[in-house]
Amino acid sequence: MWNVPRSDPEELWRPTAGPAGLAARAATLKRLRDFFAARQVLEVETPLLSPGAVPDESIEPVGCAGWYLSTSPETAMKRLLAAGSGPIYQIAKAFRAGEAGQRHNPEFTMLEWYRPGWSWRELMTESAQLLQAVLGAMPVQEWTFAAAMRRFAGVDPFSDPEEALIRALPFPPPERLDRLGLLDLLLTERVEPAFQEAGGLVFLTRFPAERAAMAEIDPTPPATALRFELYVRGMELINGYQELTDGHEQATRLHQANRKRATLNLPSLPVDAHFLAALRSGLPRTAGAALGVDRLVMLALGTDRIADVLAFPTDRA
């Protein structure tokens, strides 16, 4: 990157990504588009503004003149799927308030793609192929959530009491964390660092059912979400689902998410009525995934700072 003194306000007009970062981004975007063009997956565009938002305790949308900036193109793309679009992908800007740091920027770029008629296992295979097309050939391994927690944190996430989860953490957790919050913290503090040492592509599968969000659930005890996360060097790149197609169940989950937000003193968010209507009209069996493009460019460039692959991070916008 260009050597710019960050403390000098007269220099804040300059980009943080140097020529190599800009070139890596352009090359990565081309490889992504070439990958899907070769597979006859249609590129689409959907609005960035919406009157509704997807309630989530860990994601805060950005308001804009009575609307919400998109935190993900997911709901609009599912409306296209319900209307018969066939396989589609989108490379889009997304916005999440408060997400800033070495690997985060409140405005970032997402790739989402959906495969009607596919299973989540088929999408796992394609996800590995996609990353290898951009980053080169790498070995692939898979861990279930339970196996990874037992191996790297020394706990059973489905049966051990909360006291055991707390003891497995390297520091005392915030008092407000519930069981799921403790598992999230163990994932960050114990499991992901182990994945960083593993090398190659690492799939994490079979999350607790409470972390299904918009994914189908396998009710076989212990119930698990039919979803995966894909890591490279300990950094989560892809989140994939066997998509929930039941509109009534999805509405129930969204309202439950709003109730959870209320317990955390977070404002309730309006649910996207058009999205729920599309599900009720009939969403085909579909597997879908989201990929953090900026993080992928970071890996392609060999940097651990998102600022190195963004022309202008939010603090320079």
C-alpha cells in the first residue's frame, strides 16, 4: 500500500489500497464472474434499499431516510428464485453498523449465490471449487461443530453444562452471555485459532439448531442446522445453507429474533413482507451461500488488513 501517515488529516483523501490491492480486487472479481459464467449461473442485481430488515441479534442494519441499507441481498434474491429465476449469483455492497476492525468495514462486498434443486452438500463441493479457482489448489477437511468443540475446546456443545463452557474459555465471559453466546465465544477463541493452524480449506458443519437462521434443521437428536461455514487460515469466508422454504416457519423465526433483540435492548426491526410472501408462494428446494469478497481478496493479496484491499474504508469515505 501507499505509505500514508494516517495521523495527518491532510492526507486522508488518499486510498488505503495500493496498486497491488486494487489489481488483486479486479482480478478476484473477474475470476468469480468467470467461474459462474462457465457454470451458466445468472448474475443479477437487487436493490440496496428496503423497507424491511432481517432481525438478528448480532447484525445491526444501517438506516437511511426511513429505509434500511441491505445487510445482505438474500431476501431479494429468494424472491427471484420463487419467481423462477433458476441459479443466480450477485456481487453486491452490504452495510452493517458497528462492524469495523482489522477484518471488518461497515460497508463491504458480498457474493451470494443460489442453486435450486441442490443440496447443501453439493454446494460445499462447489464452494471448495470456487475458492480453489481463486486461491489455487488446497487440501480440504471437514469438522462437525460437536467434533471441533470436543477436540479444540474440550467440551460437548450439546450436553455439557454452562459451567463447563465457561471453564473452557481463556477469560471470564460477559455476564449477559447465554449458552449460545458462550458457544460463539468458544468458537472464536478456541476453534478458529486451531483452524488457522490447519492449513487448506476447513469446513465446519452441523451447527446447533438455534443457529439455523434461514437454514433447514435436521431434527435427529441432537437437532442440527443444515449449514456450513468454510474457513481459510482461520478466517471465515463462506456461510452456506440448505435454505428454509417454509414461509410460516421463517416468519416464526424472524419474530423470535425480534423478541431476542428486545431482551438485549435492541430495537425491533420490520420484517420484509415481500420476502415472506415469496416463500409462501413457493421457494424451490435450494442451497445458497454467502462469501466475503473483501476477505477473499485479502487472502489473494496475502494481507491480514481489510484496509489494504479497500480503496476507501469508512473512516476515509
